[in-house]
Amino acid sequence: MANNKKQQTTDTVESIDNALSRTEQFIEQNQKSLTVIVAAILAIVAIYFGYKNFYLQPKEDEASAQIFQAQYYFEQDSFRLALYGNENDFGFEYIADNYGMTKAGNLANYYAGICLRELGEYEKAIEYLEKFDADDQMVTPVAYGAIGDCYVELNDLEKAVNFYVKAAEYEENDFTTPIFYKKAGMVYEELKQFDEALELYKSIKTNYSKSAEARDIDRDIARVETLLSKE
């Protein structure tokens, strides 16, 4: 029994030694390639940290400083000034176009899109709103809904209703979901898709009964049911 254990131990040690020998041989045979690979990895890491700390962060600081005044104009409903700026301050359009890789520049895409929607430049508004990339349960649905608004103005109702539903269902809550379900329902009515409209109105009544949209939803339900009965 003891001899068997000793033999097993000896075999294990030999296996490890053989594995180590093969590893050493592989390293010796491929030393140049491995050196190049390691150097490439280190170069990539160095470039990443250099880009982040010496290029991106200064850009982020610049964009954050620039966006403050544009946001002030936006809050005053001075959409043209907020969008294009003046001789002293950059507007959202400039910030979005020149600092798009930063968080502030990304946010400027959203603001620029909203300003353009308010100014009636719907196609351009969609371009900026689609560039906006966020993961926020309030802002992202509003951006999708704004795209829906633009498509309504452009009379592309199919795309409009798709974005309204996308906005409603992005992060279901008692505020944005009923707002965009109601808008989607109204567009479905325009498209004569009354079943879809009725489904959304009933969802508002059942699932979002405390929302502002639910206050007169019975009227909308009754209207659509009447239209369905006439088909």
C-alpha cells in the first residue's frame, strides 16, 4: 500500500516536471512572439489610460463648463439661444458636435434634439436625439417620446407609435409610461388600429389608475369601443 502511494507520488512529480519542461520549451521557442504580445498589451493599456486621463478628462471638463450656460437658456425656454449660443457662450449644437465623446457632449445631443423639436426642425431633431445614449429611467423615455413627437409632425405615424411604445415600456413607471401609452393610443386611433388603442387605454386604467392620464381614460375607452362596434 505504502509502495503504491510512493509510486503515485513519484508519477505525479514526474508529470509536473514534464509539464514544466514543456512550458519552458514553449516559452524558449516563442520568446520573441510572447515579448511582442506582452509589449502590445502594455501599449494598449498605456494608450487607454493616456487617452482617458490626458485627452478625455480635459474634454469632459471643457464640455461641462460650456454646457452650464446653455442649460440656463434652455430652462428659460430660449431654445434658439440654447441651441446655437452667442458670441460669449457655445450652444448645445456646438457642444454635441465637438464634445460628443464626453458625458456632457452626449447630454448636449439630448438638449439639442429637444430644442430643434421646439423650433420645428424635426428631422434634425431626430438625428441628435438618436445620438443620445443614456441609461436613465426618466430621461431616456423622454428622448424616445420626443422622437415620436417629431415623427408625428413628419406624418410618419407608424414610426411615431413605435417610439411612443418604446418610451412607455423602456422603464415602466407611474409617470412616463401612462403619458406615452396615451400618446401611442391616440396615434393608433389615427391609424384606425382601434384594438391596439383600446388595449393601451385599458392598461392605463388598470395599471396606472393614479396617473393624470387615467382621470378621463374612461372617455377614451368608450370612444374607441364605439368605433370598434361600428366596424
